[in-house]
Amino acid sequence: MDGVDAAVLVTDGETIAGHGPRRGRPYTETERAALETAVAEARSLTDRTRRPRALAAAERIVTDAHAEAVEALRADRPDLAIDAVGFHGQTVFHAPDRGITVQIGDAAGLAERLGLPVVFDFRAADVAAGGEGAPLAPAYHRALAAHSRLDGDVAIVNIGGIANLTRIGADGSLVAGDTGPGNALMDTFVRARTGAAMDRDGALAARGTVDAALLARMLADPWLARPMPKSLDRGAFSADAVAHLTTEDGLATLAAFTSGTIVKGIVTAGGAGRMVICGGGASNPVLMRTIADMAAMPVTGAQSLGWSQDFLEAEAFAYLAARSLRGLPISWPGTTGAPRPLTGGVLVRPRGRVEAGNVPGY
């Protein structure tokens, strides 16, 4: 919920031929507040296509922000010939156990504004088939690992609001799932205490002390022991457990909690010989150090492999859009619990004509 990332990827949906320019468009505080209101309102949804008042306002914000990010990228490189846009939108509610996942964003409006085909709604087909609908980045993670010639069993961990991992076996097999809160609890806690959007560079957590007894209780949550694949709504865990601690100790304990859930997740997925971390959490040195201390394997940041630490998710949805256009799978039984390999995504061209996708609700 920090903003929109746009990235150009040259791909056929199988191999990676090259990376293009990248652009970030942060949300303003007012926009972020509107999104938080929409997230709260979305919890009462039973129809994933409904857009009550707060959700409709947030959807306009999300769509405009994505359009501005792509427009800025194209202004930087007017020579780029873009074939399609992969548009994930903003998840406001995710409850696969209830058969519902809601991502807001007006794909038809975006296609019209940009004059480009847009592939959107990547998760719904998987959820409709009984899968978790997340995570979807494993397909791209495997392509990146092949591109970088990584061998052996590798765990690629993305730490956004929620942390998720892809375990790529030496044989190319995929096991994936959410591991628990990523930055979400830390961000919520520090915003309530200081008004800041995040604990930048882990500066406050670095001055704190982990409450070891509390951490052990938090890590005993039964959800963390569930086998992969599994997925998590942003609101499934709370920072209330550390409410009695100082800001510094609370953040140190939450950083240790996120780290511990990631390590437990890798064990649940079958273990690995090395870990690569990407996403916003890779910029938090306290988090990186704590994960390295807890994990019995080498831990490196994505940048050490020449990958984009901050734009990898944006690239992933460009990759998934290319796969969707070719009818290739974007989820598997080992990544989402889907009954079989499934493609996904809906294609809409300018003038609002839906080209593909038989997703319930559309």
C-alpha cells in the first residue's frame, strides 16, 4: 500500500530476454488513507464485483496511480513498444476459504487511458477452482533462477506487506505460499506510535530488544505450522501482542517475528540450500540480519544477483501477463493448491472489449 511500481520486461512468458526501465509512483498520505478505508470496508463483501462508496473512490485512486506510473515510464522512454500491461491492482480482501479475492482497479479504464491491452484479475480463476489464489510470483521466480543459473534447492522470499516464498527444487519443482506478515505489522505499529509510514532502515528496531518469551508465543500460532501452499490476508495477524512494549522493543520483536515465520515457512516447504530475499523488506538491515541469524543457510539480497529488489513484483506481473496471453499456467498445485496447472487473467483492450478469461463474476 506504499505506491505503484511499473517495470518493463522483455519476455515470451517462458524465458527472460531483458529488463527495461522502471518507475515508482508513491501514494500520498491522503491516498493511502483512502485505501485503508477501502480495505476495512471490503471485509463485508460477499460479491467481489461490488464497489460501495469507499471502494469506488479507492478504485479510482488505484487506476489513476497505475496510469500515471506507466505514463511516466513511457515519457522516459518514448521509443518503447509496449505490447501489453499486466495490472494486478490493489488487494483489499483475500479469503480463499470463502471463495473470494478482491483486487480493485478499473482495467477497462486503464486500457482506454493508455491505449494498450491490459491483462488483469490474475487470482480469481485459481480461487474459483479451489486454490489459494496466491502467491503468483513463483513462475517468475523460477524463470529468474534459471536466468541466473542458480542450482540446488533455492528459496526466494518476497517481503512485502505479507511475506511469501517460492521453493525451487533442484529438479525445477515448485512449492510456494505465504509465510506470515512481512512489513505489515511493523508498518502498522510504527505508524500508530510515530506517524511515520515505516521504520526506515530498521533504525528504531536496531535500538530495541526482542521479547524472547513473547516471540516464542507468537511463533506458536497454529497457522504457521500449516503445510504449503497457503495464503494470508493482510489483516490476519495483529500487532496487538506488542502493544505494551516500547516502540523500539516492539519493532525489534515484530522484526524477529517476521524473520521467524519466514524460516519456519522454508522448513515447511521442504528446506533449501540458500535464500534470496527481495521486496521492501530487503531494505531493512535489521530484518535481513535477523533472518540470517535464524536461518541455517546463506542469505543474500536480490540485488547481489543483479535482480531488481524493489521492482521484482512489477516484473512478475508483466511476466504473468505474457503467460496469460499465451494460455500458459500461472499457478500449480504446489504453489496455490489448485487442482491442476491453471492459466489466469482477463484481457481487455481499449474500448472496453474483454478478449479472454472465463472468470466467475465477469
